[in-house]
Amino acid sequence: MTLRSFLVLTVTFSLLGAGGVFKRYPVRSGMIFYDINVSGVTPGKFTTQTHGIARLVFDRWGAREVKEEDSTEIQTGDYNETRDIHTMSKIDGGTVYTVDFEEGNIYKTRNRDLDLAMAEGKDLSDENVRLIKEMKGIKVGTDTVAGFPCDVWQIKDQKICLYKGIPLKITIDGPGFHSERKAVSVVIDRPVPEDQFKLPDFPIIVDEEYTSNEAAKTNMDDYIASIEDLRKQLSKLGINPDDPNATLTPEQERAVIDTLGARYLAKQKRLLPKLLVALKEAIPCIDSVSNSKEAKRCIDPVNKIDEELGDRTENFDFSKISDPDYKRAILEALTNEIRYLEVTNDCVQKHDKTSDVILCTEGNLGGDEGEQLPAR
């Protein structure tokens, strides 16, 4: 994250609903169990029947959630086939697990949008209604499903019955086709047994992005921590983030910038001098090598410091390092980065507030953060 990023963050999130509770559902917890019934007819060819069950289980307003479906599809006609369908996914904070029952594996990855939404305390509980309206859906009536009243919305050939935004019944009707997913048991705002969130005892395969992108993870962790700092600072400033008419004075804006940037600035003071040394050592190192493996070793110390900062790492394509022109372009890019970093480091070491560092670097870099690095 560059210093300019803090200015962008401040503009975007200065009032970000700090102190709000992250919600994906309008109720704290829920256990909804569904019956699934699907039938289809293709004249003169085959018929299909699908029967099964599904469940939606969540707590912490949806910050933890499990969706599971277990059904059987029977096809008869030109040829007969029976197919079992078993799917399951789990959200736990920003971590997403997807179960592959056929392979006997669980895939683990990260949803950065959820991370941000949680950090900002966003209320997404009206998302289903918002999406229905965006798709030109209209409210056509009311119903009662599993003892709960729900509003019926229609989108083309689909009807969705929502209780506080939670789907209790979904029907789709078309020529030769009928599908219904209907809640048969609904438990709202009651403690959810822990075993409802248990995953199968399968090996977990971690997505490469989840583990390899350490800079992104560090950036996200720092951002979430900075949001907590900001919430406290807004409280000290007497600002109510839930007030849509709340505004910041110039002095308060600077205080917000300084709060958001404090953690990152402390890292910069400690790590930028080391990064400069690593960059300066990387140039002669890369200049002296002739294969990609050796070149990668030259840049690894730079990337490790960037990861600790939470900044982007330079993924040069060293496969063409034996090309003199290509090598020259990489060395020029690193030289330009050093020039930019020397200005930034000078400002970072001189000042103790992010707002002052931003003004310093803007003035010395002429409003430009430096040239884009080629050959990435």
C-alpha cells in the first residue's frame, strides 16, 4: 500500500459506518431446512425427477455460514440414469471452504470482499431484495412457509418468498419444467449447535492465492487493524459514523488520515531503509546472472520486505533474462524504483504523521508516485 492509498482510503471510508455490525442476514442466526423437488419433461425423449434436501445454517449475522444440498436426480427415457448430487460450502469470516464429495477434498480460499465488508461493519442484509429489484423483480403478494410470513417476489418465471430477506420458498415454472425449494423447518435467533458447521473429514487443499500472496494478507490484516483504530479516533473526535449528514473539518480529515496511516508508517520507518539496501544489491546481482533461477534469488530479499510491508511484490518474468535488452529494462525499472523510494524514505524518516508524509512526497515527486515498472 502506498502513501497515496491512505488518502484514497480516507476519502472512501472516512465515515464507513465505523462501529456498525457486519450483517449478511437481518437476524443473528438461523437454521433453515428445505425440501427439493424438480421435474422436467422433454417430449419424446426423457423425463427427469430430482428429490432431496438442503440446509442453510448461519450465526454471527452470517459471518459464519454453511450451505448444503443432498439430492438424487433420476432420468428416464431414451436412456436411464441416476445421479447423486451432494454440495457443501462454508464461510467463516473471509475464509471460504468448498467441499468436493466426488474427489473427497475440501478447497480453502479467501474472499477479500468479505474481509473488507467485515472490517467496515457493512450491513448487507438487504442484498437479496436489492438484487431482485435490480433484475426488475416485483412484489406480487405474501405467503406463509413453515409458519413464517414471507413476501413473494417474481422475476420472470421465478417466484421467491422472502422472510426478512431470507429465502423460504423458490419456485421456477417453464414449459415442461417445475422446480421448488421449500423450507420445512425454520429456526431463527436461537443458538446453533456447533456440529452444524462441521465439515467432512477430508483433506484440505489450500488455494495458492490464499497462501502465496503474503503481501495481500498483510495488507488486509493491517487495514482491518487500522479500521479499529479509526473507530476509536472517530469516537474521540465526537463523530457519529451512522449520521449520514456527518462531515469532517480539515483538521479532522488530517486526524483520520494519520490514524489510518499510523501502523503502515511505523513499518515504513523500520523497513524502507532495508528495502533500499536490498534493491541496490539486487541490481548488480541481476546484472551478473544469466538464468531465471539465479535472477529470482537476487530479487527474493526485495520481495520478502515488500510482503512484510504489505506492498506489491515485483513479479518479473526472468525467463528472458538472457536477452540483454530485456535485462536492461529490468535494471532500469529497479533504478527508477530506487529513486522514488529514496524520496519516500526521506519523507518517512522526517515526519511522524502520515498527512505530513503525503504532503512531502507529493511535493518532491511532483504529484506522481514514480514510473510504472516495466517487464512485470
